[in-house]
Amino acid sequence: MEKIIGIQNVRPDSIDASIEMAPSQALDSPDLPGLLPPDVRVYITDIGLADTPTLVKAARRVTDLGYAAVPHIAARRQTTREALETRLKALAEEAGVRDVLIIGGDVAAPAGSFSSSIEVLETGFIDKHGITEVGIAGHPEGSRDFGEEAAIAALRMKSAWAERSGARMRIVTQFGFDADKFITWADGLAAYGLDLPVHLGVAGPAKIMTLLRYAALCGVGNSLNFLKKRSASLAALATSHSPESFVGPIEDHLRAKPGSAIAQLHIFPFGGIKNTARWLYERGSWQSSDADDRSSIA
């Protein structure tokens, strides 16, 4: 197995984590059975390549394997209200989905009548179809689509919706590499009257060039620059980068400030699902009832 630098010893207070994958991975990966801890959140992406039946099948497999399927619902990719409700109803009734991530969707122009995630929430379809857990997007380094003031206003509207609906809401952020900036952003939300739990996005173990490519594609410009500054020295040590330089300071912060808004990590497995799972087990973010299960991940 490729060497990963910086993996620490297992700590009893290691922060928990969810993971993300494409519908094709959720459907076809032979490694998924037994690979992840029971009930772990598995986010299923929507970049416009999977139709509703495919997304439902992917979520159904994730649920059947004992994990919690969390499909992305990208507002600007929804063509009509009817299509949105059809998708949510099928996910709930056919795949047992009770948790979704509502995002704007990174497209130049809306495919239909939805231009923002709050418009999806306000349809009433979430409550109607028994979905009780909702993730919304957070942008610790800002967004190329809107400014900080608009971002905070949107978070407030979504938080108010959650209070009216009774759904349990959390903020799930884009990935980054500057831990201090992410920590400051998460704990700074309280100053705006926002007390939602925050799940910080983390790029899992991967080759540095892979991370640079995904950072550019995902528009995380500030983190891209942060990683570029560090990549020369990292490349001299190994071909792969460990997320510990990001996760370690977050855990140190949580030990010093137990009341932090940071509740969990959300992992983007750019270096592969199996490699990411190995790292999460080894560092203690994921627990296995059988020690041999962890050592067999190769």
C-alpha cells in the first residue's frame, strides 16, 4: 500500500467523519460491503450525470449495506417542482432515505425554476416525504457565486426554515487545507445568531497533484493557494499528502473548546474510498468491532 505521511496514533477522542462518493461508486464498488462503520453517513453526489432511478438505486444499495444514504439535491439542477418531488419521494419510499444534503448546484444557469437551495426547502417536500435530517452548504473561504453577507443571510433563512419544520439541520462545508481559517469561520457563526452544528470538509489522503486538480475544479481558490505554498516541501517527502495537518489542529481546538460549533468531519475521498477508510480507521475516527477488519484494508 502507498505510504501516507503524518498518520498519528489512534486517539480516544478522534473526531467522527462521514464520506462522499459518486452514484457509480455507490452502485458498483465491490469494496463497499463491510468497509465502512454501520450507520455512517454516505453522501451521494449529484453533478447532473445520474437520473432519478440511478440515484435511487445507489441510495438503496448504501442503505441495504447498513449505511445512512445522504443524496445531494442540487437546486439549480432540478428541472421542475414535479421532478423534484418525484426524486424525493422515490428516495424516501424506495431507498429509505431520511437525510439529504441540499445545495445550490454549481451550474452556470438553473435547469428549471429553482435558483437556490432555500427554494427547494420551501416547497414543503422535505417534510411531506418524511425526511428529518438536512445538510446545507457552508463556505468557510467564501463562494465565487456570492459574497459573505449574502451567505450569512442564506444560512439564517435556512436555519429559520429548520426551526419551523422541525428538521435537524447541519452545515456541511466544502473541503480546504487551512485549518485555522475553517475553525475561525465555524466558531464565528455564533456571532450571527447561528447555532447549527458544522461538519468541516476534508480532502482525504491523496497525491498532491490530485488534490491540486480537485481544488481547482471545485473553486476553493484560497485553499488551492495554501496547498501550493506547502506542496513543494511535501513533494520532497512523499508523493501523497495526509489530511492530518488539517484534522490535527481541529481536534486540538475541540479539546481546548468543547463548545465549538464543529461537530464532525466530512471526507472527500480523492485518493480512493478504500484508502480513505484505512486512514479513518487507523486514526480512530472510525471504529471497528474487529481489529482484523482494519488491518485487512489494503
